[in-house]
Amino acid sequence: MRIIHKPKSQILQKSILIFVLCFFWTSLGWAQQTPVNSGTESDITLHQPRERDIFTVAFLADRTNGWPEDIKYLQRAVYEINQLNPEFVIHIGDMVEGYTRNVDLWMRESEEFKSVMNQLRMPWYPTPGNHDVISGSRDPNDRTFEKLYKKHFAPLYYSFDYKNSHFICLYTDEAQQSQVTFSEAQLQWLENDLKNADKTNIFVYMHKPAWDEYYEPSGWWDRVHELLKKYPVRAVIAGHYHSYRKFPSKDGIQYYILGATGGNLYDKVELAGRINHYNILRVEGDTFTMGVVKLGNVESDDYIVQEDADNAYKLTSQRNIRVEGWLWQPVRDEVTGTVSISIANPLDTEISAELHFKGDNTHWELVSMPDKLIIAPKSSVVTKVELHSPKVRPEDVTIPKFVLKYLYNTKQNRVAKLPLRVWIPLRPSYEVHQNPLKITIDGSINEPAWQSAEILHTKSWEPSYYEREDEPTPTIRIAADGDYLYFSTIAPDDVYEYYYETNRSDRLLSDYIVFTAANADNSKAILIFPFNDAQQAFRRENQFPKPSELKLIEGDKKEGSAPIEYVSSKHPTEGFYICEGRIRYDQLFGTKNVADKEFAFNVEVVDNDQNAFTYLKSWAYYRDKAYWGVLRFVFP
């Protein structure tokens, strides 16, 4: 056998080469992430998520100076933290009310606190706060409760490791008085602990914020900070003030004061940090994030179960509400009237409901309304409400609005209030007089005839979760001569759409205006598209027609004799359009002689912004002609 001796330098060179190659291939593996398993082709490549070494810690804050019932906030925090499932929990101190000379009372308070904390599904670590260790005798030599703390909670200061991080708990009440004091023994222990902490991150926590200006004259923290900045200390966390705030970092160390979790919030000013909360510390590598979680925002996965969700869906259908009757708009005179509201219970169990009038800042006053309703399974109740309004201007008319709340008992024994909006229809009326001024159909509203005409204001008459209630709405002006009804519509709109001829769907996905009229003998509806260059008009036979169901209105297009004509113009900068036109009486009202007659009448303005949805505003409630407005022709 031949033995070859290689120099040590050559062996070292090869070892370095192997290490570099391994590092290169490892880095290349990170750079070339594995793509997802694609089911279809795509121009976008998605990669599988990178594996991360992360852990989380929850921090709870002060419990003291609150009322006995405020233990519910700590209970809620424990419940939420269990859902988030951090690796462990740290309480920042002031766990019992303390400041007592009664050992039995201190024991009862500590048992109450621990009975809640022990519901955590992960380890928790306490911090000694002033309420936990200082005696009600105010004698600095009375160490009774300090001893009890060590017996029933933990050492006064300690440290532990978790993954790549080291956690240190300090004791800020060694002097048993208001000012922060650190004994030489504790400082020496801290220095030795830091020297022995072979971790990427160090987090320090204590009860009193010893660095804050209130404690700064003692000078203790200067010594501690000088020691901490020599090591990879990422954050220092305290409590005591019942007020959350993040301090500027100092020498790369981030300082925090946590608020309260069941403790007294004093003035309850949120901007001052006076909130019931807990914090989530998330550590990855040599970085961390600190999140603030206000109580009440985290639930378990059975917070809503299928049966409750299905019942809530049934109860919140607007089909459960039917308003029977209407009120006149209080424009001509004051109005007092009664309407009936039918309320259905679609469930197999009895349910209670409350009706609330939303009359604030409106001209409507509630005269009478029932307090509470009990609705049997699969049945309905009819209740009456009486309303009054003084006379108001047409532009100030508001819809009387109610909110019905079903009181539903969930599987978790909560009472959920499920709302439905209830709007009361208002019938408008308008008198049309012959206008002696000539109107030229040119898409302008600057003519004198329009300046003197009253405005018909449109509204959304049914609740919609897709529209804002305070959105600007179209306005319509009406005028007349011996043969024609003239109209001028101003519609807020910034996307103009005519999509009739190329529309292959079963919906009218266009901007359009509909005029409807009815009397005892007939009912007619005329539909125009403001941006149809051919100025065509169509007959609408049903409320929501398909494009193919519209019937073109034929007629002589000669100037001055067309049965229907209109012109539209777009404002170049203000985001609205004007549609001006006229309709011969027989086309809409079924007769050329409209003098001294009245008709049920409505105008609907529909907006489509080149998408799959349309939005309707109308002068009156549009679904039933019994609720349409009244148009009276008063001719000499």
C-alpha cells in the first residue's frame, strides 16, 4: 500500500473550498425557491413560502387599581391569547391589589389572579410589581409580602433561554418604596447573567420603567443601560403607568411601557395609551416586532358555527320586512300618519325583536311605536308606527328610517343583535303648469324656463350595502306646453356608459333614465339612454327587462314633430351630465289631453360605471305604482 503525505496547508485549502461550495449551494437553494404546483398556466410564478424560525411571546400588563369586576378583562385576554397560542406568556407585574397588612386578603387576591392565568395553555412567567410585594404598613423593613411572592409566584429576578433569545426579569422594588432601587447583588447577578448569555437576542423586562424621567434622578438606570448596551439587548419592557407607549430607541435598544389588562384606565384617553390590551412579541433571527392587541378582537374558531350563521343569514334578509302603507312628503303641508310594518320570523324557534327609530337630525318625530316584539316560529307580526313632520322644503325631505334588531341566542349563549333597516316610503306630488317660455333641446340648463322650474329630488328608497346614504343624487326639472312634457336631468356621474347594442347579458348595463306614468286605464314606461347618439327611445314592459325585451319607439324624426327627443352633454370637469328632452303626452300618458288630469308618475335614473352593477335613484318608491308620486297638470 502506498502512503501519500499531504502538507497541512493543502488540506486546509481543500477544507475551505468545500465550505465555500456548500455555502454557495445552500444560498443558491434559497435564491431558487420552489414554485407552487400550478394547476393552470400563468405569467406569474408563485413560490412556496420560505421556512422561517419564528416564535411569539404574549405580554400582559397591570391588573391593579381597577374594580373587582374588571377581572373580566384579564379573563378575556387569557381567552384571546389561547387562540393565538404563543410559546409562552410574561406578565409585567401588579397582579394583586396588595398594599395590605392582611395576609389572608393577599392570598385570596393571588389565588384569584392565578386561577385565571392558569387557564393559559402555555407557560407563563410573573414579574414582581409594587402592588405584589409592598406591605400596607409602608415599612421598608416589612418584607412579608416579598416573601409571600417568592413562595407563591417566582424568584424576584431571574432569567431563562428560549431558542435564540435570552429573557431577563429584573426587580424594581428592592427598597420597598416609590423610587426604583437596584441592589448591588442584583446588578452583579445581572452582569454575570449577561456575560453568560450566549444568544442572538436579549429581552429585559421589569415592572417599573426605571429609565423614565420620574425615576431618572435616582441614577440607577444609567448604570443598567451602560451594562445592557454592551450586549445584544433588543428591547426593555416595563409597565406600572397603566398607559401604553413606545419610547425612542437608545443605543439600539427599544424601550416600551405597557398599559393595563384589567387595571384602572383612569381618564380612558386612548391617545394617552389608556386601553385594555396585551402585546405580542414576535422574534425572528435578530429582529422582532411588537404588536398591540386591544381586547375584544380575537375569537376562537367556533365563535360562529354553521347553524348560527345560517340562522343569521335567514334573519337578515330584507324579505323579512314589509312596509304596508306610505306617507306624503311634507312639502305642501305638515304630515302626521301611521304605517304598518310586517316582521317575519323564518326560524323554527320563537324570537324577540326591537324596533328603533333613527330620527336624530331629521325633521321626523316619532309619535308612537312598540317597545319589544315576540314573534312565534315561522310566523309574522304586524306593528304600527306613527310619525309626524312639519312642512319642509323639497330638498330637505329625508326618509323616515328604523332599525329592527332580532335578539338571537347563539350556541355560545350570547345574545346577538341582528339588524335590518326599515325605510318608510314617501309619496311626492307635483303640479305642472304650462310654461310660456320656449325651451330649446340642446343639453343646457341655462334657459330661463329651467331656472323657474321646481326640482324633483331623487333618492335611494331601499337600503343597500353597496351605496353610501349621503351620496349626491340626480335632480330632475319638469316643464310643459300644450303637446309635450319637457325634462332636464342633472346626474352626478364620472363614468359615462352606453352598452345596449353590444350587450349580450340579461341585464341593462348602461346609464339610462326611465319615465313611468299610470292612471286607471293604462301604464307606460319610456326608457332613454343619455349617451345613445341616435337619440332612440324604448318602451319598457317590465321593471327589470333584458336588453332584448326593449321595444324601440318609432316615429317621425323631423324637427319639431318627433314623439320623443333628447340631447345629453357631459360637464368637462365637475363629474355630471345633463340630459334635456321632451316626451309627447300620448307616448307616456296614453292621451294627448292631459289638462286637469293627474297621473301616478315616477322618474328613475340608473347609473352604470362600466362594471357589472347598476345603481338606481328615483323620485318616488319605484317597485309599486301605488307608491309612485302624483303628477297633476294644471292648465288654464
